Amino acid sequence: MEGMPSPLRTVDPVRLVARRVELGLSRAALAAQAGVSTRMIFFYEEGRHTPTSRRLEQLATALGCTVEALTGAPRGQETLVDLRYAAGLTLERVAELLKTTPAGRELRVSAPKVSALESGRQVTGRLWQDPEATGRLIGPLARAYGVPVRMVLDAWLRTRPEDPAPVLSDKAKQSPSRAALATWDSLNERQQVYLGEVMRDDRMTATEMWMRRLQRLPVPKAAEWRRLPLALRAAPSVAGYTRLQERLRQRGVHDPGVGSTVHALERRGLVVVSEDSVDHPAVGEVGRVLVEITRRGRAAARAGLGEPREPDPAPHLLSEWLWGVVARVASAEPAGLEDDQLAGRSLFFIGVGYRGRSGAQPSRGFVDSVPVMASGGTHVSEYRWRLTQLGLRHVTEYLHVYRDLYPGVNTTGLEAIAGDSP
């Protein structure tokens, strides 16, 4: 019957009985509070019937608990049907809500299509195979279910592990901050030119790395390629000028060597200067000065040049702290990270079965503590932290994004997991 939720999730009879007994309710009392017959409560507790999403919500309300407490869905492992059940919506109601949005109309959403989406079946319609088109549906689904965008995306990837990941649109560009503009205004004209040219060279290099990635050529880590060649420790008449020096020469502000201007920018925390050596065809091994623009420097240059500031990380991406934890677990695959090597608050955000303070959203379920059996399989010898299937998918999809976003996080060796170019 259309509009009735598919029995993809069922009430756990043991949990239902345990909660009712805990509250001291008879079946008749629970039936009266939930608005169903006593006979139906008996059927639910016997596992002979599956309640609709609306009935499931009524049962949870009557028992003073969450829907997950009755179904046994682990925190951080919710699927799309889990989110719909938790919101108490039928297939038809979800379709009605989505049809009011541009994305829903574009994809010609209907109750049968929502059902196919939730069950992992192919959804009819050409645009349903387009990651950008499905990505535009994530926001409306999040609003319909009353959850963050990242929960819908995670549930989508769990439900449809073989499909391309929906592509979320970038956040709207934001106006420059007052602090960034004040930093730019505090620089003299020469320093402003230097900072602007360093940012442009950084942007040009980023484009080159993007093109290499498209051509499946090796791409160094962002922490490496963002260190831009500034000068060679050799006479320009022999070694020539770097690309950045040529740009500064064209602007008429080039300093010999590293120059006091770059050091002044470094003292303000706008760039970082370092050195290495390279093999030059004309002079052999030669010292090289490198310069890397910092986030503060990039923000100041954008503000001064009238460009909108970079948006905050997309809602489906992790903070630098949490990405560092996931990267640690990923680097320990396939053996896993020892149990005592991962603890603290991070588990409330990425560990299966965890949830933060009362009312907080469930964890994303990227890592889980799994048992390791002793030789012979007689008993569990230890537990180790490993990536869940969703955690592995997240690393696979977004490793190159995180490397650009958080170059300071060690991701050595993760190419083997993500299938990324080394």
C-alpha cells in the first residue's frame, strides 16, 4: 500500500517489552497511551507486525524514549529510512515536502522513488545518476527530517554504498572580516604587492595540481606544493629567476635574495619562509628559499584585493581535529589502532554507538571498536579501532580535499586506502 513505510526496520520486541516493563506499564496501558489496540501491542511484542513510522513515533513518545531505543539502530549507523522513521514521516509525506523544492521538482520525486532510494534500488530518471543533481536534494531532505546536512549525506552513503557520492554545492561566498581588512591596511604598499603575488602564485599552483589530478598524474601533498619557490641561492645571471620573482620584477618591487619585505610579512604571521636545496642544471645543487602563505595571509590578501573570503569547511567535512583522528585510524588499517590509543571527546563525534550531551546529534560512525579473536577463535583477545564502511568511504571520497584543507595533518600512506594518486 503506497505511503506505508516498507518494513526495512522493525521494532526490537525485546527492547519494546523491556521498556514497557521498566516503566511498569501493562499492554493495555501502553496501548491507550500510544493510540493502538492492546492486541496490536501484543503483535508488536511478538514480532508479528511492524508498526508504521507514525505508530513507531507514538510508541516512542508513550514510552518516553527515542525511536532508536526501540529499533536498536546503533548511533552513527543510521540509514535514510532510519531518518524518515525518526521524523515520523510516511513515504508520501516526504515526497510531498520534496516536491515543493526546486531539487525535488527537478528529480521528479515521488513516493515510489523515495522508497527505491531508501532500499538501495535503482531510482528511475536520468538525473538520479547525476551526483550534482542528487546533491541538491540533500539539503531539502535534511530540512524535512530536521537533522543536519551531514547526517543525511552519511545516511545516503550507508544506504547506497555503490552509488557516486552526492556532490554538495559550495557555501555562498562571505564578505571579508574586519580583522583581515585591518591586517591588510596595516601593510605598506610594497608589502601588499608581495602578499598579493604570493597568493596569486599559490592559486596558480593549486590549479596546476588540480589539472594533474584530473590527468591521474602524481600529485604531492599540499604541505609540499604550497611551499612556493621564492629565490635560489645563486647569481640570477646563472640560475635565473623563479616564477614568483618574475612576477615581482614585473611589478617593480623585487628585492634581491629573500628580502626584508618577505621577512616583515613572516613576522606578522602572513607567510612562512623555509629553505631546501635542489639540483639546478646550470649550477648543480643550490639552496632554495620557499615561501608559503598562511590562512591569515590569504584572508588579508583576499580582503585587500576585494575578493570574498573563503567559505568555512562544508558541513559534511570534519574539523581539523576530527580529521586528524580519522587519519590516525585509517593509517593503522588493516590491523586497526590499539584500543587505548583512541579515547576522549572525539568518539562522541565519530565513534559508532556514541552520542554527545543530551539532545546532541548522533556520532557520524566513522570508527568502531571491533573484537580481535585469539588464535583458534576461542575468545576475544583484544579490541581495536577500525574504520567502518562509511569511514572508509569518507576517506576515499574526500582525502584530496582534506589534504588541501588541512595540510598539517599527516596522511602518509592513505593513498592505498583511498585509491588516490601518490
